[in-house]
Amino acid sequence: MRFRSKLARFRVFEGGPMQERANNIEIRSSLVQRALRLEWLTVAWMLIEAGVAICSGIAAHSLTLIAFGADSVIELLSGLLLLCRLAVGFRLREDFPHELEERAAKIGAALLLALSLYVVVSAAWGLGRGEVQKFSLPGLILAVLALPVMYALARGKLRLAHALESGALRSDAAESIACGYLSAVVVAGLVVQFFVNAWWVDGISALALVPFLLRDAREAWKGENERT
């Protein structure tokens, strides 16, 4: 009887708070691994997107594609920062230096503001001089592919952000959504340029990117107080 009583107490203890905590840690670790894989996919895509967009933009003298590629570089840096957050904050159970993260966010915001100013000045200069840009098929293919890619990445990040209660992932998902909007603007501009073949299309579509760039800059500067 004593043996059975001890065995019963052991089973209760085994399935109690410690076992539940271990299960939660295991589930969280699995979710973090998925988040890391998703972020590595984001970084890989941003690297491809930046390279193709900038090279295509230079070849076609397209300000829209160059600005799109430059934004991808900034998003790439943001993705690398989030990878550090996930690795340090979740895997190693240590706090990521807040000052370093805040400084990186400020730098990203400043780069986005500089990019916005560059786009406005360059677009105004090009429109004033009547500069002609070429249609870029690689740029169009890239922007079209970016639409479903950004949608899939944003959807996956939002799910994991909810499960992990991570403001950092939620913010990164918002950046993916914004990148999707930028892709849509680029697609629209290139399609119009293909059919209309007007010299002013690229300048106008480049200016259409500025509100999205400014919004990203504002959000980066303000930061995310709820980030984990």
C-alpha cells in the first residue's frame, strides 16, 4: 500500500507543474526554430531581391528599381538584427542589448529617410530633364515573384508572433507586408511603362514609393515597445 501511495504521488508530481513547464519550453523551442528558419528565408530572399533590383535598375536607368533594391538592403539588415534577437534572446536565454537594437533601429530609420530624399530629388531631376528609362523584364519578374513571397513570409511571421507573443516578429511581419506593397507599386509602374512607354512613368512610380518608405522610417524611429 505504501509503495502504491508513493507511486501515485510520483505520477502526480510527474504530470504536474514541472512537466508542464518542460513541455512549454519544448514547444517554445520548436516555435523559435521555425521563426529562425523563416527569418533565414527572409534574409536570403532580401539578398536576391536587392541584387536583382539594383542591377536591373542600373541597367535600365530605373530609379524605381534602384530604390526598391536599396529598401531591400535596409530590410536585409533589419532581418539580420532580428536573427540576432532570436538567437540571443530565446536560444541562449539572454537579453539582447537594448542600446544596440535601438541604435540599429535609428540607423535604419535614417537610411530610409535618406533613401526617400534621394528618390524625391532624383525623380524631380529626371522628370525635369525628361530622362528616358528602359523597361526591365528581370525587374518585373522579380517584383511579381515578391508579391506571393512577401505574403507567405508575413503570414508565417504573424502566426509565430502570436504563438511566441513576440513584438519583434510582429514588427518584422509588418515590414514584409510593406515590402509587398512596394512590390505592387513597382509592378504597376513597370506594366504601365511597358504598355505606354512614356518617359515620365518611372519618375512617378518612384515617387509613389516614398510614402511607404517614410512610414517604415517613422516606425523604425519610434521602435516597438512591446518587443520581446
